[in-house]
Amino acid sequence: MDKPVHIAIIMDGNGRWARSRSRPRTFGHRQGVKALEKTARAAADMDIDHLTVFAFSTENWARPGPEVRFLFQLLRDTINDELDRLQKEEDIEIKIMGRRDELEDDIQDDIERIERISAGNDKLRLNVALNYGGRAEIIDAVNSLIERGEGGITEEDFSRHLYLPELPDVDLLIRTGGERRISNFMLWQISYAELYFSSCLWPDFGRENLERALDDFRSRTRRFGRIPAGEEGEKGE
């Protein structure tokens, strides 16, 4: 199987990584940013077209207030430091997907800036899911269709109203941290994705882990509901 065009990652395990070292969760989140930078550089080197990462979900607002405030300050620092460096050094385009209008104005300004200055970079497209939920995206797409009075909707029509409609479907979904859940991430786009679950906690994830996931992907046969070549006409069908 060829390499995936679009890889999505649920970055899980920051808190457990920090706890295993008797450090606060905030320490794990900072190390998680470093893992993101390493992984994005690796994906660019491997000629992956799209990498989408789950940074903050619509459900994460239920976390303790101090942690949420820390995460958004870390987000601002990440946009203005790590992501800015990635777009300059690695020719990476940055896009943010999610309910952006619910974020504070200064964060929206940072998002608009990084998207503007990275536009036109073409080595890798890094999409950061922020204030994002798969169900929320579907509901927002439906409401957008209703507002436009569109009827007789096809899958293609619906896809054009997602947060980043130009994104191709996910080929490979990776979740770190040993959990085996989708957690409301890109529910529409992962309909035929190959799933890869890693026990590695996110701050330890990097190039070698990504290479193992790609090796596993290449070993699979993607069917998309069809019968694999060579199996047509077998007895018992």
C-alpha cells in the first residue's frame, strides 16, 4: 500500500507521562508540544501531505479552570514560537479547525496571523483541531446547509460545509497513550481510515513511532467495501 495522504493523530498521554515522573500535568503538556514539533518535521520529511492533530476538544472545557487557562496560554506560545518556526524552517502551512468564534479575540488574532503567514507553504499541511468536536462539526455543517436553504443534499454537498472542506478523508488515524477510542474526532472524515493504536504516551512519540505506524499501514489492504482483487468469484459468496 502506498503512503497515506492524510494522517490524523489523537495526542493522548501528556498527563500520565507527567504523573509517572512526579511532575504536574502542565509539564506533560509542554513536552507534548515538543513531540508535536518532532512529529510534524518527521511527517514533512516523509512527504506526507496532510497531518491533523487533536489539540483541544469541545469537551475539554470541563477540565479544571487553571488547566484550561494554562492550555490556552500554551497554545498562544505554541502558535507564536513552535508553529511559526515550523512554517519558516520546514515550509509547513498551518490551519486551525474548530469553533474558532468561541475563542478569545487575542487567540483568534494569533490564529489568523499564523494562517496568513504560512499560506502558500507546500511541504506539509498541519491542521490543528482546536475547540473541536466531530459531532459539533457535523451539526455546524447541517446548520450551514439549512441557512443556505439547500435541499437534496449529497455527501459531496455536505463535505463542502465542514470546517476545512478542502481536506481529503483521513487515511490513517493514530491514537497514542494506549487507549482505543475515537473520542469524537473527525467522525465524518475517518469513515474508511485505518486505525493504529500505540501504547506510547504522546510526549515520547516521534519519528520512529511514526515510521512504525506507516509500516503497519503499508501492510494492510484497504477495501472501501469492495472485494479484494483475486477474491472475486470464490465459492460461498
